[in-house]
Amino acid sequence: MADLFLSKTLVLANTTKTVLYTVPTNTLSIIKSIRLYNAHSSAVLATIHFKDIDSDTAANTESILFKMNVSATDEHTDAFPIGNPIELITNPLVANEGDVISITAGTAAKIHANLSVLEIS
């Protein structure tokens, strides 16, 4: 078995649901961190979706992990991860092969997302 630590970063270019991370084939992932940063001058609604791909039942269940208004940018800095990033995970999140984490933002090009994950294959 191999362990691989990865970081995925994304700036949402539009307001449609955008994939942040998909668990690779034959892999178990432990999501250690999801951080959001708002580069806008006012609050922006952000939604994190989790799609559970169940290989046993072929049922794909999608749920909302988080839905919140991310506060406006700190007036003294405008760079991720400095400023006012919000950490969304207080405990690790286990995801299986094919599971998908997506994000939707209420305003285009303002929400920055960073995901840290341990992949075990």
C-alpha cells in the first residue's frame, strides 16, 4: 500500500458546481482539511457537495457538507491562505473510490478553495 499526501487548490471561475476532488480508482482518501477564502469585498455564499459513489449498491447519494456565507476579505490582506480563510473540517472525512467533492459559489471568481488529502492505495 502506498500513502500520498496531496493539496488541491481551486478558484471558482463561475457559479456552477465545480469538482474540487475525485477519489481515484482503488484508493481510500482521508480528507484532512477544506479551507475557503473569499477575495470579495462582501460575503459570498459557498456550498460544498459530497457525492458518495457506492460500488456495492450502485446508489449515488449526494449531500451538502457545508453551506455558508463566507465573510468578506480582511481589509489588510488579499492573499490565500492569509486573510480570513475558514477551515470547514474539524475531523477527518473518509471518502472511497469514485466519491466526489464539489463546490458552488454565489459569486464568480471570488471563492478560493484548498483541500488537503491523504490517499491510500
